[in-house]
Amino acid sequence: MHDATHTRRALRIVGTTLLTALAVLIANAAPTQTALARLPGSRFVALSFGGVGLLARLGAALVVTVLVVHALRDPSARRPHETVAATLRALGAVALSLAALGYFDVPYRLPRTTLVGTVAVLAVLLPAWFVALDRGRNRAEGTLVVGADPRQISAALEATARPVVGYASAVSWPSGPAADGQVDTDGGDDSVATTLAEHERLGGLSRLDDLLANADVDTVVPALPHADRAEFFGILDVCRRHGVDVSVPDEHGGVLLAEEEGDADRRGGFDRIDLEPWGVGARVGKRAFDVCFAALVLCATLPVFALAALAITIEDGGSVFYAQERTTLFGDTFDVYKFRTMRPESESATPGAGDDRVTRVGRLLRRTHVDELPQFWAVLRGRMSVVGPRAAWTAEEELLLAETGAWRKRWFVKPGLTGLAQLHDVSSETPAEKVRYDVEYIRRRSLALDASIVARQLWRVATEVGSLVRGV
């Protein structure tokens, strides 16, 4: 593994060096200089160098480019679009650094025309080179088993039929032939010690990020007893960021798989988990819709914000907003803000509890859904989506997880302000039914479905507000 890591690192540096030299030479060539100077509205001046002057400027460009690109390189980027985006971000920093040399009048700086030409050439060549390198890594078929208990790690190592690069564990056990019988398995099973001795321990769980960035791993098997929020879903999140597949033992599949029974990807006692239910295009489209819709709502309802804040303050003088910790992707948590509708210190973790403590203003805010408006800020920040499984309060969620382990299936998509469950008047008071609707949304996910849900929800809100006004 270490040899492959060092080889890839060397290829990145050598490739960056050679491509930068080529880009500078192309940009410095007289035809390139002339072409840039003749661009419509161009203020470029054709200026080519040769001999020592060219070598000195080439050396300065090489040092800056290699240092900046590899200092800012994102090792978790594996998908082509992620690699291209990460490389272009680093290249932007290179352009600023080289421009700064010119601003401070550093000797042997690149002329502006040469700088623009160099960056333009590198913007094509450098991402292509890194994508080609990552393609070789992505073709690797290596499995990494991750766990804490030697028996579970051993069982996963023996069960997988794919090539295994090793395992990562919270505890280090003796390895090699001398390790037989030295692993504490609480039962003296020598086969566990033998299996562990046959595979390399690559490090602890804290090194998982580094291992996935450098090892030839395309699949991770979490050999853990429970699908808990911190450790298990923390591993899944790291794998998602690195573009690595995850296969879990069958016993976890029932509480994690959102697919229909016949659609599940099962291989040799393992279930493959889809860490990215949305494709790249759908993710971009969904995010664009979220940003535009949230910005529009926030701008249009600014007067409503002011009136709601004034009413809450006049009623009891308490805080206008309250924050609540809720769950987002892969069990991570964030604070969501809403207009306060209950008396201070009156929250309960029990679903449906606390209705008798709602203030008069709060009751009006809830009936008109105005209390939800501050959540659009979380949508704008990317912690929530407009449509998705309703974000659950973490204190409440502990109770819901105890009732139905399938609640975890909701953690594979970003939570939303509204969803299928809300349209069918299903709340957390019936967690199994709510999960059924949330899983249905995950299975049917599409931008068209999102648009349909938003339209139906807007009509519903308008109808409720209209009924309220007519009743007054």
C-alpha cells in the first residue's frame, strides 16, 4: 500500500512539474503572445523571453504551482467532477499567487500575458492528468474491513470474496505468525487470531480518512455490532466523501437499505449501501432549486419576520427565536431556528407533547406555518432541503430509534421542510408509518416529485390560511 501511495504522489508532482513547464513554454511562444494581444478589447502586450530570463521565470512558476497545487489538493476527491473542481480551485490559488509576485514587482515574475496563457493551458491539462491518475486508483478492487471487535473483524475478513487490502481497528493486536493465539477473543478461538494474522492492520479508525485517500480501496466493510450515529454513520460519511462503496453484513441491511427487497445489491452475505441516492445532475438541480426557492421566500417574507418578532416580544418579552438540535445527513447534527411558539423551557422530547404550553401568538404562527420560515436559512446554508424527510429533534429521535431501527434509513438524504409524510398528515407520533412515507420518497426521488410536493404544500398552506382568515 505504501509503495502505491508513494508512486501516486510522485506521479502527481512529476506530472504537475512537466505540465507547468509545458504551459509556460506554450504561453511564452510568440504565436500565443500575438494571439492573446489581438483578442478583442485585450490590453495584453506580446512579450516573449528566451535564455536565462525564460529559465528564471519558468523556475518561479514551477515552484509556486507545485507547492500550491499539492498544498491545496483534496485527497478525498475521487469522482472525475470532484477532481476537476478541486484542481481548478487550487489552480485559482496558483493564479493569485503568481499575480501577487507581479504586484510586488518580484524579479523574474511572469508577465501578465504569459500568466494568463499559462493558467489557461493548465486549466485543461492539469485536471485531465489528475483524473487519469484517479481513474487508475478507482479501478482498484480492494476491500478494507473496519471495526473494533476481533471476532467481528475476523468474520468479515473470512466472509468477503473480494481482495482484501487489510483492516483498520480501534485496538492493535499482534500480527504475523507469532500472533496466533495471542489475540483476546473471550473464548480462545485460535481461528480468529489466525485470520487477523493473515491480514495487515493498516491503522486505527482515526486514520480512515488517510487510508481511503491513499490506499487502493474501493469498498469498506464496517464490522460493528450496532449501526450507531457516531461510529457507524461516521464511517459511512467518510466513505461518501471519498467516493468509496460500503457493504454491510446482512444483519444491518434491514435497518439501512431503502431499496425494495428485490432491488437490493446483495453479494455473499453483504448488502451494498447506496451512499449517494441522488445522481450528480439531480444533486446540482436540487441544490439550485433549494437556493433559489429559499432566497425568494426569505426576501418575500421579510415584513412577516418583523411582524412575528414584534408579536412574540409584546406577548411575553421572551426570545423571538429558539434553536433546536436536529439530525441531517449521516446522523450529523445542526441547529435549526424557528419562531418561538411555546413558553420558554417547555419543550418535551415526547412526540406530540407540549401543546397546552403553546402561547396565543405561537398558536397563530403554527396555524399559518409562519413559525417555519426561519428554517429557510438552514436551507440556504445547505443543511436542509426544501423537500425531504422532516428533520427530527435529536432528543426525540432517541425515542423514535428505540421504536423502529428503520428510522436510520432517513439519514441517507438531506432532511427537508416538507415531504410525503407531511402531505399525508403523518407525524413522529407514528414513527413506523412516517418512515414508510420517508422511504417511499427516497425510492421515488426526483426533481419532478419535489416540485409536486412543493406545489401541493403551498396549496395546502394557502387553503389553511384562507380558512383562518374567513373564520376571523
